[in-house]
Amino acid sequence: MPALGSAADPSTILFSYADTAKLLGVTQRWLEDQVQRRRVPHHRLGRQVRFSASDIEEIEKDARVRAQPRPAGA
């Protein structure tokens, strides 16, 4: 699953498009589109695109939709 990194330091593990899409529950095509539009954080290694654990966390955080409070008396 991980592309690079060591077991001693999980923060250096980089994930592929396929692995990241699976973790996020989205299609690989959607993720590729978001990268092309520079809407999600990622790493470029030459022509390869990879995602760190912190990139994935940031994508999840940015996608969160907060609940709207109910109007008083509703």
C-alpha cells in the first residue's frame, strides 16, 4: 500500500492515488481531478503524485461540513 517510508517513522509514508482514494472513500478519478485543479494537498515526485498522512488528514478536514444550528423556536 505505502509507496515510501519506514516502519520507524510513519509520517514519511507516501500513498498512491489508488490507496488515498480508497482511504477517503472517493474515486481515483475524483482525486486526480482535485490534484489537477490544485484543490487538495499532495506531493510531486517527478511525474508521480503521492499523498502523506497529513495530506489525507487535511483533505478530510477541509471536506467537513459543519451542522447548522436550528433557529430559535423551531
